[in-house]
Amino acid sequence: MSTAEENEKQGEAPALLVDDVQDGALNGLELKNVTCKTTATVGDKAYVIGGADDGTLSIEVQIFDRSLGEWVRPTVRGTKPVSCNGLSAVPLEDRILILKKGSKPDDQIWFLEIDTQYVRQQQKILGSEVVAWSKGVIGNAEKPVVISGPSGVGKGTLISMLMKEFPSMFGFSVSHTTRAPRGMEKDGVHYHFTEKSIMEKEIKEGKFLEFASVHGNLYGTSVEAVELVADAGKRCILDIDVQGARSVRASSLEAIFIFICPPSMEELEKRLRDRGTETEEQILKRLRNAEAEIEQGKSSQVFDFILYNEKLEECYERLKKLLGLDGFITAPPKSGPIEIDLPMDHSVSKIDNKIIINCISSGEKESKNLIILDVSSLKGGVPGRTRGLNFQAIGSFSNGLNGIDQLS
Ligand SMILES: Nc1ncnc2c1ncn2[C@@H]1O[C@H](COP(=O)(O)OP(=O)(O)OP(=O)(O)O)[C@@H](O)[C@H]1O
Ligand SMILES: Nc1nc2c(ncn2[C@@H]2O[C@H](COP(=O)(O)O)[C@@H](O)[C@H]2O)c(=O)[nH]1
């Protein structure tokens, strides 16, 4: 009889041995071809993480809750990593570090978020267990810039000027919308134009960082839209309405919030009419909404800065100044995927905030290399990415890392 069965017989919560969890999970997970798996225990919960080793399926998660004595299948947010030859898990405070053996060099370090702000928010919304995948990224990205303001105030114009002058510094978060494209607008460039039913389904699936019904249509920023910009090493700009800005403020995304105000309602109306992209009915609707938006923008605690867009050039200069672009411009902090080549044969240990990966390579001459991951300042800067990782490689690696290389 196993320890778990003995305890159960005595009326206690079943004690959980790693092997019990793993064997149980294999049955409970109902996964076909689960050939690689690992377990991490945090508090009362044992997280069983596994998948097939042929790289065709994604990695799945199941939790054994010791306090309830039962298996829980959580809602999984974020892009799931593709399964691999082997997995190691190291529990940290609010997430589990997952090392994927035999994957591509930029796909080996992942985190399963179990108690981050984002996960707690999602648990509150769904009222059930949630976990979220995020990929490990070295360094920190610059804070995204959220630009809001009533329709026609000049947000798009100012953003275009910024992107034109600093093309390698800024990237635009391409929103989803259910409104029809305007004449020159391109799908995937100005917006991802989509059907209402599809967008509603994707909202339920947690695809969006924020969404709102604006002037009678749905608009939303997908987690992926922000990730794509950050992955390109650029600072993300979001052009979203006040409701969206409020949602982002309440989310785990740290950003700078700027509200653009018109000099007067008359001038706003003139700009909307001169733009000539809306019908009369739509213009009137946008103007009606503008009054409430301006009131909220000015009075809410959401925005860090309010800029009046009277003379375009002057407003643009003030925008650049508050983004620190008016003088000597320093290079943005180094950030990007971690590229290491984890051999199949390695061991992992944790000392304080350092994860020590001991790699044994058996080439012509057997050599030992160490990778030291510093997890003391991890941040979920963008949902879907865990930022702030520093790592040091000691030894010689097939990907060119040599001696003591510090990557942060
Ligand atoms: N300071 C300004 N003075 C005069 N016209 C301006 C100024 N700023 C922008 N415009 C013009 O106002 C019109 C509306 O600007 P824009 O399309 O950038 O607004 P927007 O805030 O992005 O609107 P929406 O939210 O509907 O997308 C455009 O024709 C633009 O050229
Ligand atoms: N909450 C969000 N608002 C968004 C998003 N993308 C755009 N917008 C806002 O919608 C209005 C109208 O835009 P238009 O292109 O139809 O003129 C404007 O205020 C935008 O800022 C989004 O992803 N989320």
C-alpha cells in the first residue's frame, strides 16, 4: 500500500509523493503520449507539467490540491510552450521556472505563473484556478506608452510623427476592431479587422489585455500585439480610448499614460469633419462621447500627463520632451529572448535567488559548464513574458558563450 493510500485510510489528506503525483497525473491529465513530465510543489499545490517529447503538442498542466485532496485542471492563459525531450521545474515565489531540454536555444526558459498579479486578476474574473505561461526574457523593456483622447484630437497624427522620427525606437500595438476599415486602412497594419462573434469568443479566451465598446464597435489590445513590439526590442505605443486606458492601468502592464485634449469642442468638430472619414451620424456620436471622455481624462487618476493639441508641432515637441526624446538619446536597455543551449544532461539547483544549471557536455573531451540564472528581480513586464532575468555562463558553450559571460 502506498503512503497516500495509508493516510487516506486513516482519514487524513493523502500525503503526496512526487512519484504518486506523477503517476496520478498521467492518468488524470488524460494526455495522449505524455512522455515528458515534471512536478513542482508550491504550498498545498503540486503542479504536474507534461507533454509528448516529439515537439508536436503543447505542454499541459494539472494541479493536485493537497488541502482538497483532488485534481484540478486550471484554465491556462498565454501561449503554451511546445513540448520537448525533457523538462525541469524550479518553484519560485509566484511562478515556476521551467527548463525545456532539447528545444531551440531561444525557447528553453519558460515560466508558469501561478500567483502573479495577472493570474490573481484572472482567477478573480473566472472564479477558478488559473495559471499563465510566460517566456523568459533577459533585461527590461521600456515602459509602453498609452495615448488616449477623444476621436479626432490628433492621437494618430502624433503617433505617426513619433514613429516616423524614431522608427527603431517605437512600435505600434495593432488593435483588433469590429468596425469596418476606412479607405486607406490595411488589415494587420492599422487594425486587425474582425467579426464581432470571433472577437467576443477571443475575449472569453483571455486573448486581450484590454477591450472596450467604443462608438458602437468593439476594440481591443491583444496580449500578442504588445508582445510582438516588445520582442522586436521596441517601445510599445497603444492608441486606446479612456476605458481601455483604465483597464491597462489596473493590469500588470506598467506603462506611461498620456491624455490628449483638444483646444475646444469646436476645433475637435472641425478636425473630425475635415478628416472626412465618418458619416454625419458617426461624427455626432463621436462628439457626444468626446465630452464624457474629456471629463474622465482630466479628472481620473488614470493619466500621468495631459497634453493640449492646439498647434500640432508644439504638441509634438511637448510629447517628445515628456518621453525624454528632446536631448541626448541613450540606447534602450538591452532586452530579448535568452539564447542558451541546454544539454539533455544537466542538473538544476537553487541557492537563494540564483538557479544553478550544471551542464555536462560529453563531446570529445567531457567538460562541465555552469549557467547561473539570477531571478531576484523578475517582472511580468508584458503578460506573456517574464522580464528581468540576468544570467551568467561559466565554461564554454556550443553557442559561443565563453569564460564568464554576463547577459543582462
Ligand atoms: N493640432 C492640430 N491642428 C489641426 N489639425 C490637426 C491637429 N492634429 C491633428 N489634426 C488633424 O485632425 C484630424 C484628426 O486627427 P487624427 O486622425 O490623428 O485623430 P485621432 O485622435 O487619431 O482620431 P481617432 O481616435 O478617431 O482615430 C486629422 O485630419 C489630422 O490631420
Ligand atoms: N479600448 C480600446 N480603444 C481603442 C483601441 N484601438 C483604438 N481604440 C480607440 O477607439 C477610438 C476610435 O478609433 P477609430 O480608429 O475608429 O477612429 C479611438 O479613441 C481609439 O483610441 C483598442 O485596442 N482598445
